[in-house]
Amino acid sequence: MRPIHRNIILLLAISLAIALILIWQLDSKKPAAVAKIGAQPSKVEDGQGLIAEGSEESRSTIEPTSGLGATSIKPETSTPTGKNIEPTFTALPIYTASPLPTVAQILTATRGSPVTQSPTVEQGPTPSATPKATDVIQPAVLEDGINRTCPDPAPGKPDYQHYYLSGQSWPKPAANPQEHFWLSKPLPGGGRMLYTDWLPYGYDAGGRYLLHNGVDVADPLGTALLAAADGQVVVAGPDASILYGWRCDWYGNLVVLELDQRWGDKPLYILYGHVLNISVEVGQHVKLGEQLAEVGVGGAAVNPQLHFEVRLGTNEFQSTRNPFLWLVPPDTRGIIVGRLVDPQGRPWQGVAVTAVGRSESAENRTSWTYLGDPQGLIKPDEEFAENFVIPDLRPGIYELYVELQG
């Protein structure tokens, strides 16, 4: 495992409105910790069992990450209002369902009496009854033991709960979380990947779409799509009649790589959706940076875009993880990885989390905690056990703000 060498901003834990952030700065190599309770400043002491100051009702323990020290920093006395900074919803891509082929039943015609009969001179024997059409159920489409038969009818979109406290506890992070930034940018050119920030992993854009299990990048039609790591092509083509997504014809055309590198004993897959002009075939081994296809449209997307997923363990729709925990941040950017839970470890779902920059180069950015998912499509990382991620941030000091229950 290579050491962290980028500007990685790691949020260890949050309980209610308490936030502890370790900011790994490229120049100093020293992390800094900042804690906030609502709009009231607080402090974090060095050592184990860190406690953020606040009222008895909101006080909770913040666990440090072993291997990273913490320094005591008091935030500025002037504080923002604490209101969420909402993104502007403009130029939204439109998702429409394409017609699905009928696969549940196939009627097989059988021989019977002719539709018209010739006149007869004399009555013959009584003909036997015409056999009826027989329903034949199409057998399940299996691939590597996975049922890829198209659901008919297509599943409906669940109703997700926003600003909702789950009754179930959330997984806990590893004692010493190991990063896995293995993947390069899957598009030409270095630097940032300008993703659709109003529809992050685990969110539904305020109820507009199905809960999102990847990252979308709106690039011009025909932009080259590149292998983000070495691997073997396991899918390359349309999904109109075989299930790789939430329903069939979800991606239009897609390419899936099984990477050479595994996470522990689990295979890792990366998926490119809504693509055109596929230039690879199943079974082909590709190297980092090799062109696979082009940005296109199709399936649930009518505007040119790349839908990028990371799947761990199996190549299934419900096996995804947040791609930004696997993509290498650019040299000039970092990422906040966080948990918004109550003192009992239960996650807040569908809550806006705003990172407010507190240093000269820092910026403001809003994301949302993962929604409750009755279909089990969204899963936290085994190392970080996060329920929100704020990527693509300039290096700096940030305070996090949330507003719960009014």
C-alpha cells in the first residue's frame, strides 16, 4: 500500500453537529484538527479519547485515527449563520426510462385447425379440440452465478427519507483505516474531474432520481474514455436484454473492467455507462490509459455523460462503493470523508453537510449524507464506514455545518 501523498482531508467522526477534521497538507505534512458544535466554537485536545466541548446534550466522543497526530486549533471567533449552502440546480440532465423488452413469458404457437374451412359434401368425423397456446417461461439468464434476467415489470423508485435518523446503527471505521486511491482519472488530461456535485453517491437530488450509486461527468459527446487501471474487459456492449443496472437498458452501452489488483480477497470492478463506439471486447486485457470507448448517451441518460461506478466483490448493481474513495485526487485537490451519526451510532440520512473554508485558499462545498436504502444499493467503505464524502476541495482548513430537525 503506497503512503498518502496527496492533499487528503479525512473527517474521522461526527455526532449530531460535532465535526473533527484532520487536514493532511502537502507542504507541512502536519494534520490540523478543528471541531465545531453548531455555530459555537470548541476545541480539540491532543491525545486519545478526544472530546469536543459543548452542551451535555450534544457532547460525544470523537475517535482519533491511529498513526495521525492532532494539533489543538481554535476556530475563528466569527462564525457563519449555520445555514446550509444549497447548490443551484440548473441544467439538470433528464433521465427517462426506455421501453423494455418483454421477457417474462413467450407464447409458443401450436398447430390447430385452420382458420377457414372448405365446404364439405358430407360430414366427416368430429375433429379433435384445437390445442391452446402454451406459456413458456424464459429461463434465467445466468452469468458467473448471477441472475441477469431483465425484471418485468421494471422496479419502481422507492420513497427515500430525507433528514431522517435511522433506527439501525451504522458500521464503524477500522481502527487504522487504509486508503486505496488506486484509480486514475478515466478521461483525457490531468487535473480535476468535474463531476455532477448535486447528485453525489448515495443521494437522489432531493427526490428527483433513483438513489445514485456512482459518479456522473458531463463531457462532450465522443470524448475518449480511458482505463483507470490495468484489468480485463468482462462486459462490452448493450444491456437492453441483460441486467447490469437497476433495470435492463439502464446504461444503454457499457464497459466493465475487472482490475488486476484486488482488495484483500475481493475482486474490484469499474463500470463505464452510457458509452458509444466501444473499442474493446470481452476477454481483452487493457493497460492504464488505454481507450475503451467514448462518452455517449443511452439507457437512462439522454445527455452526453459518463456514469462511473466502482463495484467490490461482485459485478452487481448493489455492490458499488463511493468512487471518490478509489480515484486518486489531483495534486491540487483533496477530499473529506465523514460520518454523521448520533451518540448511539445511528446515521442521519439525506442531510446536507456544508464544508465552510476557514483558510485563504479554502472554498465552500455542500454534499449530502447517504440516504436510507431499502434495496441495499449503497454501501459504506469497509475502512472508513463513511456516510458522506465531499471531494474536489482545495487544501485548507474546513468547518462542517449541518442543520437537523429545524
